[in-house]
Amino acid sequence: MTLLIQAANVAYAHGGNRVLDGASLEVKSGDRLALIGANGSGKSTLFRLLARELVPQAGAITVARGVTIGMLAQESALDPASTVHDAVALAAGDPTALEAQVAELERRMGEATDDAELTAVLDAYAVALERLERGGDAAGEGEADVVLAGLGIPRARWDEPIGRLSGGEKKLVGLARLLLEAPDVLLLDEPDNHLDFAGKAWLEGRVRDHGRRGAVALISHDRRFLDRTATRILELERGTIEGYPGGYAAFQEAKRLKRERAAELRELEEREFKKLKASAEQLTQWARQNPKFASRAENMRRKLAEERERLERTPAPVLRQRGIAVEFGAERGSTQVLVASGVAKAYGERAVFAPFDLVIRHGEGVGLVGPNGAGKTTLFKTILGEEEPTAGTLRLGPSVVVGYYAQEQETLDPDSTPLETVRRLKPMTEQAAIGFLGAYLFDRGDMLNRIGRLSGGERSRLQIACLILKGANFLLLDEPTNNLDIASIDALEEALLAFLDSGQGSLLTISHDRAFLDAVCGRIVELEGGEVRDYPGGFSFYEANRGAGALRTVQAPAMPQGAAKRGGRIKTRAPIR
């Protein structure tokens, strides 16, 4: 395996906050690395350093000569006036686009401010010139079609300006460009966030394929995606990196064992410290009675002080990574939470969903799945009363209190602060509000910041906090895990399971997080091609039985612990035996 990138003892700080402090890693040909860590731990910063967008403040990053690096950033840098087709033309090998790139790189050669920048420009120039001299890539257009289709970008939108696309769509176009450029090293920062199940499955295959030709490093909070793509997990914690072989499940087990061993060792060290302290105290007492013990007592006190300093300097092992402290509390609602009878929705000639019946009962956790654009959010808005059904009736139980988590976070006032928001929802003192928000990992500065300036993860945590304050007993969650780190997703799952199993309420969630759906949903409702279908099991059951056989009544499989109450006998598509 050839060494492509090496980072040695890298340090970097944002405004005095040292996010990287001696981080080291190697990227070799054939690697498929997944970088994980809490939000704000420095994952995206590390990627920008590896891509040479930032310069380390200490340590060094070395890139092998001639190695090309491509990074998918969180924010799109595409020209808003360019069309989807034009944006990928260069990556697809279009000769006109290549000529424009060569001219731009020639201009940048004369403006380079240091050797590192000039080297990067020269490397890119050599690649572009070689592609142009080959006459572009004749097969590039066909490959562009494959990539755009694989990522779920419909051909009808290829001629639209980038500026008209949503943030998620722009990121997908950027991902398509990067995959077509095929640099030696792909740095993918949450590439799966806006993909449906088909898109995720396609990207998983593409990542594995690229790993055979070059190297991939990715950031993702989708545990199933990590298991299917990564061959090594790199955990970024307290500014340093530790590697674990295998996917996310293997990492979880290895990390658990490591933490347990560290806790056992710490307990042993503390027991030994107590014995040492007792011996020091005994010798000190003897020295008061007999001066010949004074020297031994002094040595023992010195040894005790050194050991105390060492223990204080070494942080105690954390058996569990800190996540948000979620605890739902609501009064029980109606037995029949949602009843849809013959509900249909259409916009002019375009039918979103054909007439269907659906009943959600108290205590059920239901996942709403389907391709992007299938109408899932439209169904949510119909339930919320923001859209009227074209046909049929939709009724909520009389004692149902709905809590809505919006994917685009439009339920939050961008000009308000988190502190103002929670105090509007529930009367409380400022000190009580500070304590409440602290459980959702907000510091004092974040609490007083305008919501419009918060990160996606911070706004997600605030939305969850608002749902709890509202006392909702029917949760409508639209992609609730998208901006959360894995520790916070775990905490959310546990809270939702407790919410369901304690009889407090029910939930209907749109999600493309397959592990999340398996954890909290005992039933999957699929919306695809205008049809609504019911499956009595979590995502794994849905995935195994999707589209098979005729509509018939089947017995739900055994659910994971905490989800059994949410199964039942309902109509579903299942294999005919």
C-alpha cells in the first residue's frame, strides 16, 4: 500500500478553541477511512487541512508527489448561474470546459503566494492538460449520466441553474462532480445526508469501488453507511486520533472493551493511591513519635504527591460519550392517534399519492420512507393542516398534541435566541432556562446567539428541546438525525423508545437513517409512486420484504427490545409462501 497523505502531530485552533492537538493519521492507497467524533470536535477542519485549504498551526501534513485530492465540503461552492449539466461537464471530460480550466490554472500560477499553493496549482494543471491533450473523455458524458442518476438527480433538472436548487441538491451536484473527477483521494464530508435509500446504496458501491483504485476518507453519522463502506474507523476525541480496524459495529465493540479496561485500570490505580495515602499517614504518625521514620515518611509523602498529580493530570475514562440529555414527558393521548380514510393529494395533473387508508395507534413508532420527492413531507404538511387533501378525510384524536420537527428547521425564528425561544414556550427563570439548554450541549454564548447564526447541529438540538417543552404526545419528525452526532443520535433513540414504551405517545418519522428506523420503529409505511404500503416491522424487515408478493395479512416478526409493542398484525406486502 502506497502512502498518499501523512499528518503528523497536527494542531489547529479556532478563536482560541484548540480542536486539534497532536492529531496524526496516514492515508494509504486502498484505504476506506471513516472519521467520527462529536459535533465541533474538528472533523471538517481536519479534512480542510488534508485538502490544503488550511495550514496547520503546528505539526505537518505531507502529500505524496502527484497525488490529487478532492473534497466534498458541507457548503456548496458551485456557481449559482451554472446549470447542473455545466457543473459536471468539466468532471465528465468536456473539452471546452477543460480548455477553460487550463486557462484559469495558468492565470493562478502567476498569482500563487507560496510554494504549497504553486505545487497544488501545478499538479492540477498537469492533470487538466493531460486530459485536454487526450481530447477529453469521450465516455465522460455517459458516465455523468450514470452518476447523476445514481445520486437521484432527475434528468429533467439537469438544465436548471444551480441557484434554484436546495442546499441538499447543490451538495449532490458537487458530489457528482467530485466522483466524476475521481481524484486519488476522496474526502467526503457527510456525502449521504441528502440521499434516499437507493442513493445511499449506490454511493456505498461507488465508495467501495474507489477504494480499490485510490483512497477514501469520509465523515458520516449514518452507522449503517459506515458499516458498509469503512474498513477503518478514526475517532477524533480531545484533539487526537485513534484508529480501529473494521466498520462502525466493530469500532463500537472495541471502544466498549477499551473503556471498560480503562475504567478497571483507573479503579485499581485509585485503590493503590488510597493504600499509599494510608501508608503515608501511618509513617507520618510514627515519625512524630520516632525521628528515625522521618526520612521514610518524607519520601512517602513525596511519592504520594507525585501520584496525586499524575491522577489529576490523567482524565478519568468516560464509559459513555456525552450526548444530549433527552427526556420526553407528555400526557397520554387518544387511542387512535391518526385516522386517514381515502386520503389523496394532487397538484393539478400530478398525483402525489393515490387514495389510501391509514391508522396510527397510541404507542406506535412508525417510519415513513420513500424516494426523495415521493411526497413524504407533503403528507406531513397535510397531517399538520398546512395542506388540504384533494380527497378523503384525515382526523387526529381529540386529545392529541402534535409536535413537529422540521427538516429545514423553519419552525425556529432565526432572529430569536435559544434562551428567548425556550422561555416563550414555557415560563421559567433565566437560570432554569440556562440549565435546561445546558442539557442539550449549549454553552452560554450559544444560548445568547441568534438562531440564524447557529450550526445545523445546534438548531437540531434546539428543535428537540422545543418538542419536549411543548409536551407533545404525537411526534412528527422529519429527518431528526441529519445534523446530530452519533452520541446524540443514540441519546435521541433511547429517549424516543422510553417515550413509546412508557405509554406517553406515538411518533411518525421520516428518516433515511436505517439504523435509527430499526431502533425506534416497529412499523414502516412506504410512499412510492403515489402508493402507500404498510410493513409490520423495522427497516430490516421492510428491506427484506419490500415489494414482494401480494397484499395480505402477516404476523410481524419479533421486534428488537423496546420495540415489540409497536408491531402487530396489519396489512402488508409479504412473500406468498
